[in-house]
Amino acid sequence: MTETFDHIVIGGGSAGCVATSRLVEGGAKVLLLEGGHHHRHPLLDMPPGVFKLLKNGSKFFKIHKTIPQPQLNGRSAEIPQGNVLGGGSTVNGQAYVRGRPSDYSEWNEILRGNNDAISWDWMDILPHFKRLEGNRKFNDDLHGCDGKLVVSDPGYIDDMARWFVQAVQAQGEPFNPDFNGKAQRGVGYFQFTYNQGQRVSAAYAFIDPLKNNPDLTLRLQSQVQRILIEGGRAIGVVYKDKSGAQHTVHADGEVILSAGALITPKLLMLSGVGPADHLQDHGLKVVEDLQGVGQNLKDHPDVSVVARANGPYGYWKQDRGWNMIRNGLEFKLFGRGKVTTTGLEAACFLNPTDPEAPPTHEAYCIPIMYLNDEQLKDIKEDYGVSIQMVLLKPKSTGEVRLASANPADMPLVNPNFLNDQRDIDEMIKGLRYFRQTMETKPLADKIDRVVAPLDYSDAGLTEHCRKVVKTNFHPSGTAKMGADGDKMAVLDARMRVRGIEGLRVCDMSAVPEIPAGNTNAPAMMLGDRCADLVMGVL
Ligand SMILES: Cc1cc2nc3c(=O)[nH]c(=O)nc-3n(C[C@H](O)[C@H](O)[C@H](O)COP(=O)(O)OP(=O)(O)OC[C@H]3O[C@@H](n4cnc5c(N)ncnc54)[C@H](O)[C@@H]3O)c2cc1C
């Protein structure tokens, strides 16, 4: 006999955990199938630990190697994704950024272009953010303080971060006390999804409190293979457990697909929902011809300016030898110090050439020399600082396609980073601006010299971008919501897969445009909103 639940959620990531929690609290019996591992691990819990795992390789990540990118001299880029309960929120840098109100107004316009779809305007989205947020500092029109997701200030601020914040102010940008406040523009310090040095992932915040609730069935290391669709309705799911045994489970209510922007389109296609010709090429039966599945891939590309410091500043070698022991003890004994920060406390949002216009760039101050393997062949690592900048609204658009009809195969990911010349032009403006930051006091007083890039001509900076551009880990948009009549819209404004009953997409795949900021908070907002839609309270 197959098991039957009210709802089945595929993927316990940022959005999936929130949706699951809301549905269970609403009284539904929910099966959450998560392909990855349990989320409790010391290196995941402490803010900087995850970067060690990322560097050394870990079962908590799935690394998508992109198809070779001709515009990046044939290079393949790597896009890591969480392979663990909590998904991205368990392995991320924990910066809590919601994007800006105009992101959501923009979505609203796209979705309501020609119909009276449900509103996605900022004032209708803000209550979702506020409900989830347990801010330790703010409690006002824009913030909630009693939600489960603890959001707090950095536990430690490195001097390098302070000098960066002061240098950008000297360049004319205002100090911004809250990037989720009245204005996005300016320089300041992030808030983070952590609580006194302990990560607050979607797993900790939303699933752990349900561990004794009989309405939640949680299965880890359970890889969904496909969604069962009969008579135009999603009725269940086929998955494999960790022993490789295959199971079929049924949903009386809905199937909610939350496997992240790179796997959600793969699972739709394996279930027969996607571009008909592509599915047929792989011998898959077409259930619904939706040309937009896997298209519209957007990600924030990042490129850094890197400098060597003239003294022992920043975080270099803080995770080794005696430094590691001292920092670890300080954390264990007093709950403070360098282990309470991810290492990227300071940031700014700005427009490098038109300061009064909406920000086009986000930049993080990373108090180490942040170099890729290629650069490390030429540049000796030392104490230093990197300003890593991100294009908030990239024009380049990529896609996700099937490599084969075998669920075990990773999809073919083509992010097309910097394929659109306008993105390179914006990167060049940013690189020149942040090189200036390195030459502005008080940061300039601590810098020996900039080591990358060295050539600031258009050609030199273009080459630098092609050599080092990478993901800022925010793939989005591959099963987008869109207005009626948009042939590339996979979802309607209620996050329902067009043409299929009982199936919604609830993760960063669903967004019509990438938000101007980091994507964990927006993903959680989508989870909360999706639950409201499933429960019929919206
Ligand atoms: C290294 C890194 C650093 C980041 N830093 C930040 C940051 O500082 N701030 C910020 O706001 N954002 C950050 N992000 C981005 C942010 O965390 C993600 O955008 C967000 O978590 C995406 O949420 P999601 O629900 O769309 O997908 P995910 O959280 O990726 O969830 C998808 C889930 O589905 C599971 N899954 C996949 N395939 C299957 C399958 N076949 N069967 C069952 N389960 C499956 C996965 O294991 C995963 O748990 C970072 C991301 C990464 C990877």
C-alpha cells in the first residue's frame, strides 16, 4: 500500500522548510523529502566553518560544474548548492538581505500586466518577511522581532571592515545602519541569520521545532526522481532512499517542488513538464509543453579587487595553528571573537557612476586576499583584503537543460556569466570605483598595493572579469512566474505550474527577476507565501 499525505514537499531548503513548517502548523500532514544530509555539524553551525568545508570539499554541497563558457575563454564555473536539510541556508554566508521594495513592485507589474492576478507588491510581501523575522535589534514598520528566524548584528567586526566602511564614506556614500531599512544605498554592516555565533538555518528555525509533531514526516537522503502526474494532476512522487530502494508516495493535496533553481527545472522535465522537443530528445513523454522550464536562469556574478596589506590585518591564517586554538577557545569559553563572524561583516550598495540612482552594485569587504586557483599561481597569498562586487541586476541570462533522462545525472547548467556586454561595462565601472576605495583613507593606510587586477584599461579589466568572474551563489528564475499569455511563464502568480493541477514551485526558481540583493531571505519569503496560497488564506 502506498503512503498518502496531505502535501508532499520536495526539497528541505530555505523555501521548502518554511513552507513545510507553515503547512504543518496549519494542521496538514506533510511529507518533507530532502535529498541531502542532516544539518547538525560543528563546521556548519559556526559562521566561518562553512567556507572551510567549501574549500576542502564536503558532502554538504553539490557542486554544479557549468558547461564550458566560451565568453570566459572556455572556462567552466562551479556553482555549489546545499545538499543538506536547510539547503542554502545551512551552507550560506548568512547575510540577511531582502532586496529592495522596487524588486517586488517590478514582479507585481510583470505578473499583473494583463490580468488581475494576486498582488506581489512590496506592501503585500513585507508582512511575510516580518512574520518570519526575529530581529534582535529592530522592531518597526519594516522589521519583525518575534519570528523564528533570528537576525542579528555581526558578533565581531574586523578592523579591515571598519576601514572599508570609512573609506567608502570618504568617497561620498552615506553610512547605512540597515540595508533592509528605508534605503538600500550606502555602506555599513550586514545583519546575519545567526544567534550569538550559532547559525540559524531554515532547518534550525523551522523544522527542528516540529521534531515531535506527528504531522511532519521528514525523510533525509531521499532523492526525488520525478513527480507522478495523472489526468493533468500531480498525485505523488517517486523517490530513492539512501539504500537505493525506490518508493512511491501520494498526496491528496498538493506537491510542492522546492529543490532549488538548478534541480527544480530538472525534476519538472523528468516528470514530462518542459520544452516538448527537449524532452523528446531524451525519450521522455511530454505531459505539458512548457517552453520556459529551465530558461531565464539569472545569477549574480561577482568579481574582486584584491590588495596586499602592509601589516598583519584581517583573517588570513586565523583558522590555523595557535590562532585557531585561541579563536576556538574564545568562542567556546566566552561566546565571542572571530568565530562569531562569517568574515564578511561590511558591505555597500551603490551606483559607482551615478550615486543618486538606484544601486547597481553590492560589494563585500573580505579581509583576506580572495584569489582563485588560477590567480594563486601568480600571486603569493599574504595578509590582505578583497572587495568582492556583485552586479545586482545582471542582463546575462542562462539556462538549465537535461543531460539525460537519468535522475542521477546532474543537469547541464549554462549561466552565461557576462555574456551580455552591458554586464562587462558595469563590472568595469565597479572595478575602477573599488580600486579607488583601496586608495582612500583610512583603508589606503593599511594597503601595501593592489595585486589584482593590475591593468585598468577597458581591455585589461575585461580580461580580468573573464578570468575570475564566478557565482555569488544566487541562481534564480528557472521556472518563473509570469502573466497569462507569457509563453515562457512556467507558473502563474499563485506559484502553480501552468497546465498541471496540484503542483506548485516554491523556491528561487519561481522569481520572474532576480532581486537586488542576496537571496536567502527572498527564498524564505516565497516559502511563507506559498504556504498561504496552499492553505487558501491568500
Ligand atoms: C555557498 C553559498 C553562500 C551563500 N551566501 C548567502 C548569503 O550570505 N546570504 C543570502 O541571502 N544568500 C546566500 N546564498 C544563497 C541562498 O542561500 C539561496 O539562494 C537560498 O538558500 C535558495 O533557497 P531555495 O529554497 O531556492 O533552494 P535551496 O535552499 O538550495 O533548497 C533546495 C533543497 O532541495 C534539496 N534537493 C535537491 N534535489 C533534490 C531531490 N532530487 N530530492 C529531494 N531534495 C532535493 C537540496 O538538498 C536542498 O536542500 C548562498 C548560497 C550558497 C550556496
